[in-house]
Amino acid sequence: MKNPIYLDYNATTPCSTSVLDAMIPYFKELYGNASSQHHSFGWLASEAIEKATNSIAQDLRIKPNEIIYTSGSTESINTIIKGVYRKNKIKKNQIITVKTEHKAVLDVCTLLEKEDAEITYLKVDKNGLISLEELEKTITNKTSIVSIMLANNETGVLQDINYIGEICKKKGALLFSDITQALGKINLKDIFFNVDFACFSAHKIFGPKGIGLTYIKTESKAHLDSFIQGGGQQRNLRGGTYNTPSIVGFSIAIKKSVQNIHFNNRIAKLRDYMQEKLLEIEGTKINGVEVDRLPNTLNISFDYVDGEKLLFALSQKIAVSNGSACNSSSVHPSHVLKAMGLNNNLAFSSLRISLGITTSKTEINIAIAHIKESIELLRNNNSLWINRSI
């Protein structure tokens, strides 16, 4: 099949035409450096960034001076967790996070352990949710920051960030949330009131790769030092030349994601339809099905199936993944599914299917048929499956 059906929208999305059209002038005619304030080329670039920033602030219902542009969520995660810990470690050296966090968070925590950070990894239940009671008990006067993602990138499971934020405020701890996967898929009302820091990546919402933003609440800025020095850009927090084309494109992508959020009702129905049809396969398990999830995400496990062979077979017609794109080449089973209680075999034989705004029912039906056919072929060559009832 020349063009496989794309069902990996949690990994990345195509840059939309309207976003690309908005960016192109800033690569060509309007190519000035926004920090060049002695001529019109710089003025026009600076004006474009200011307009884009005001647009993003309005769409996200935050203040323009609470936005710092980065290369993406991984940079934001490194910036916030390292920055808060290192500035406050003398009095507060505990970081609290979750076993199912993105690898960017977990890898940063592993690094900071070498700097004497005390890392507490919260467990999750079978659906991927933390215990709010455990969180409250775990926060102490030594807690510098709590890092909990809103929507898990593998399962789509949603944590109650608003309530988590209330707990953190009551206990005097800062809260950072990776909101990358949730933007454009669910309503973010009140989220920014309850977190101190958050991050996003444009390429998850039909924007360009290599641009993201960090939300830094005005009153929480004091807990961070500047993280990239040189030039004094972005209120002296992140120096370096502004990526004007990508900032402009990001603003368009955010506006479209907010305007098109109602399409997620259709996407959720397609996801549920696909889930229902795939559950017809014997030995199938949906991960995180009993709690609130992103409307586009389906994480599904098939017993007695070699996950690597399944992905190879499916790749001829459909593009799906076995977890986070940042960790898809790993030979280890998903740390998210393992934390939810799945054994190695079931975790290895799992797929993350994520739908997009243009996904059609025709594409879903083709994908369902191909998955069913591929699993049947693989199981017919698996002696464990053939002899399972003996």
C-alpha cells in the first residue's frame, strides 16, 4: 500500500496548510531578527512575535508574559524540573513524580538523583491513575516540585490536575504539568489556575516541529533562574534568536486547535467504534478504559502475539506505535503499561492507536480488518496460542 493510513497522531501531526502559509513570509520577505530594533526588518519580526504571543495568551486564557518559547516539551521539562530543583535544593530537595510519566521527566529525575535529589515515584492503579491520598501524604516541607502530566501519551488517561493543584497549593508545593497531549483534545478550563508551570509542543497540534512553549505563572517565576544565557531575550530567561516563523505558526496551530475542539466528539465515536470491533478478537484488553481518556487515544493489548512482528505486519498498511515515539525503539516493554500491572508479554504485545481530525470511518474499517487479519496470521504460527486450552 503506497500511503499507509496514519493512526499515530500522538507521536506527531502533519503541519497544516494554513500554518505553513502563515510561516512562509517570515522565511523569505520578512526574515528580520526580532532583536534588531534599529530597522524595519527587526520591527516587523518583533511585531509578528508580539501579535502571535497575544493570540496564544488569549486562546489559552493566560497572560502574554507567562509564555516562554522553547524547542519543545522536552526542553521545557528539563528547564522547569532542573531549574526549580537547583534553585531550591538547599531547603527543598524532594521531587515527586509518577511512574508513568514521559521518559523526559523520568530521565531528568534520574540525573538529579546524582545531585542528591530525593525522588518519589508515585504508583498508579490498573487504570493508570495516582492515589490523591498518597500524593497528599507524600508532599512534605522538603518538596520543591511535583511533576504530573495531565494526559498520558501512551494510554490517554487523564489525571485530575485541578484537584492535584489544590493539594499542592494547600501543602505549599509547586506543580508542573506536561499538557502536551491534551492541547486541542480537551477543554483546558481552569488548568492554568491550578498549575505553576506547564509545557506544549506545536507539532502535536498540526504545527511545526522544533517549537514549543513553557507556561510560567507570574508568581512562580521567582523559583527559576535564567536557563539559557545570552542576549537577554524572553525576559532574560531564555536567550537566543527568536524563531519567528515557528512562533507565528504555533499561534495559528493553537487557534485552530481551540476552534476545532468540537471535532473531538466525532473522533471519540470513531475511537469507541474501533475499540468495540477490536474487542471481538479473543484475548484482547483495553488499557485505561475505565477512566477518563483523551478522545483520540486507544491503547490495546493482544495476548499470545509478538508485538514486534505485529507492528511490522501492520506497517504495510497502517501507521501505529507501541508507545511513546521518544521510546519506540526500546527493547523493553512499556514502562507505562508495566506500572499499570501488565506482565511483560502483554505489555510487549500492545498498540497505541491515536486518531486525528481527518481520520475517516473508511480508514478505521480498513485498519480494523488489517489488525484482525495480522493477529490471526501471527497466532496461527504461535504454538502457545494453538495449545492454550490444552
